[in-house]
Amino acid sequence: MKNRIVRGIAGTFILLSILLAIYVNINWLWFTAFVGANLLQSSLTKWCLMDDILTKVFKIKD
């Protein structure tokens, strides 16, 4: 369940930052790159910051 939530949040962040880059400022693409880098990092290290945040704030377990 938590894995689906993390993926949903990441997808929402990416889509939102692309819309912001189109309509507000092109520099929002840096946020898209940041989210993508975090997804890559979490696939290599098996550690995800959003996973920890969901666990601590919302008490969501695996």
C-alpha cells in the first residue's frame, strides 16, 4: 500500500512541476529532475525519504 502511495506522490509531483514549468517558469523542471533523481536513488539503495515521511507522519506501515 505504501509503495503505491509513494509512486502516486512522485507522479503527481512530476506532472505538477511540468505544468508549472509550462505556465509559470521553466526552472520548475529542476524539481522534476530532483524527483527523478530521488526515484533512481531509491531504486539503487532501497531507501526512500518519502517512505520514511509516510511512516512517521501518518503511521503507514508496509
